[in-house]
Amino acid sequence: MSASKKPHMNLVVVGHVDNGKSTTVGHLMVDLKVIDQRTIDAYAKESEATGKGDTFKYAWVLDSIKEERDRGVTIDLAFQKFETQKFFYTLIDAPGHRDFIKNMITGASEADAAVLVVSVKPGETEAATDPGGQAREHAFLSRTLGVSQIAVVLNKMDDVAYSEQRFKEVKDLVEKMLKLVGYNTSKVQFIPVSAWKGDNLVKLSENTPWYKGPTLAESLDMFEAPEKPIGKPLRIPIQDVYTITGVGTVPVGRVETGVVRANDKVIVMPSGVTGEVKSIETHHTQMESAEAGDNIGFNLRGVDRKSIKRGDILGSTDNPPSVAREFEAQIIVIHHPTAMAPGYTPVLHAHTAQVAATLSEFVAKIDAKTGGIVEEKPKFLKTGDAAIVRVKPTRPLAIETFKEFPEIGRFALRDMGTTIAAGVVKGIIEKYDPSKK
């Protein structure tokens, strides 16, 4: 079966820094024969030359950016394609560090499934799973951002002499944590792995005779392919707009929901300008139509270059994208040096849009585990808090509720080069109508 015939899945790999995510993924790629051993041996040589020994060789498969190698840290999202028996996967390797959590959010937002890597090494386990630990934070974020399927790699089994007892201890701990953030753990596979040695990645290991479950590769085939949101109204967040001589205005973007066909009447929001799709292409190939998941460029008749820009959303005229002057959201504060009060104005990143936005009101602080209200109208919010807030973008923003359009209804709040909070749109309080400007 060729790659394109298998259902496509986006996979995000998450977990606490130093719990072995990059090594897990790197070694899995080698064992799946996506990357050959020669490449790895070359990495190992290079790794030894830097004085790191060859311990980083698998991690280096993904961390191919020079700066990352020097620091031994995963910075950006590495995209790697691979196939299992059942699926064609695009791997989104989400970094563990706080500064890079925005990538985790924009990464997880596209993910259909997640692999959570947790070290079984005493000390490392607790650092990852305790409140404030990145495994817990990433699990909560994945869940909040709509990644409903997850598998757990319990890594570094070779460091605990492949102890079944230690595996069970950590499994119980992680299971409790996943239940807290809202995962149905009866469907979650927990796999004992040594990413370094390769145990249970692609073939079952003799070192864990007590383990009867699937390997990591097999557990990836136990996920279910998401339904493409083709039946939903058309939504295309605009990534870029080009003006091509002799052609005209050519916006580029990914169809998040619905289907677009040549000659369709469309509307651009927030400007409210309408036009007609003259032609559609992907990778320089003309197409009659495009559907959810396709990255396309299209020529628009009747839309002036000034009426469309990055961050706008294109939809059908009979079901235009929503535009908010103010909306209500559920957020989780990922990191704030002190505390934030109503009136705080960070930069909001949603789909392809970036806009300064004021947190106009704190409606309630909520229990991240149960979703119940802990405190009405809190005076401030700090790291780790989950809350319902009102958000007022400084200019009208095309956005949808998470419930109707999860692809478009999530966002990150950033300030001073770091991600402050991640959230989902609960409801639009004040809609903007371009015809009543």
C-alpha cells in the first residue's frame, strides 16, 4: 500500500525534558527502517566528537539543527513522516521546554494522537508527574486542545533492571494523572520501553517477559483515524497572500473544514468582502476542488489585495466565519512570572492570526481536574491556574468556538517571548458585523 492510500494521522510526542522523547522517536524511526543505520552511525561519530559520547545519537535524528545539537535540547518542531501497518504518520515532535510550549500548542492543535514519554527512573518520574511537572502539563494541554487518543511510553526500563514492580508503580501514577485531566484510561496502552536499547519499540523484548501488551509500533496502529471534517462549513485560515502578475490575488492556506470548489462564492472575514474562487492548486497542480486537510493556493476574483491578509478566514457566503470583538474562553496559565490581573494585554495566537488582546474579565477560576468552579471573579491568576475569562482582541478577530470548530477555536497567549497561557473559545460574546462598520 502506498503512503497516500493509508489514512493519514498526525502524531505528537510529548513529555518532560530528559525523559527520552527524542531518543524514543529516533530509535523508533531506525527500527521502522525510516532512517538507516548509516545515518545514525554518522550522528554517533559526530556526537562523540562533541564530547557527549554516543548517548545522543538517536536524539540527533530529529535534532538536526546545529544549535540544538550544541545544547542537546529540542527546540523547534521536527516533522518526520513514517508508516506503520495501518497508517501514514506525520510526526510532530513537540519540545519539552517552556519557551517552546507555543510549538507544543500549535503542534498539538494539529495532532490526532499523542505519545507521552515518562521516565521510570526514580526522581525523574516524580519531576515529570508532580503538579508543575511537564508530563502533567502536556497531558492537560493535549486534552484541553482536543487530542483525545494517547499512548504512554514508560521509558528507561534498563535503568531499573526491567523491574515489573517499578513499571506497575509508575503506570499507576501516570494513569491517575491522565484520569485527572480527563482521559479514559481503559483505552490507553502503557508500554515498558528502553528507548536507548530498543526494547518494545518494534519488537517485543526478552527483557520484559512479564509484559504481554503491544509494542510502541503496534500501539500506534490501535489508534483510530479521525473523520475529516468535510461535512462542516468551509473554513480556510489565510497563511499568506500573493499578488501574481497576470493572475491577481492568490491567498494560500490550509482547508481546516469543509470543501471548496472552483467557481464557489466565498467571503473573507473580518473584511466581509465577497468573491469567487477562479482556480485552486496544490503543489503546482490544478485541482477542481479541495477538502479539509489540503494545503492550497487559490485565485480569487473580485477580492482586492487590501481586503485579505494573513489571519483572515475564508468561508462560504451562506455560512460566513464568525468574527469576535469579545469572546469567552477557558484558559490554563502555563507560565507567568508573577500573576496577571484583568486588563492584561498579551498577544493572542490563533490559527494563522496574531493580535494583541486584553483579558477584560476573569469570570471564574476552575478546577482543572473536574471543571467545577473554585472561585468566582478571581482578582488574579497565576501559573497552573485554569479559568474562564473574557478576551477582547484589539481589532475584530475571525475565530470560532472550539465546540463547533476545534481546528480554529484554540489559541495561545504570549508575552515577552514566552507562552503565558493556552485556551479554547467557549462562546462569542460580541460578534462583529463588517456591514455595520
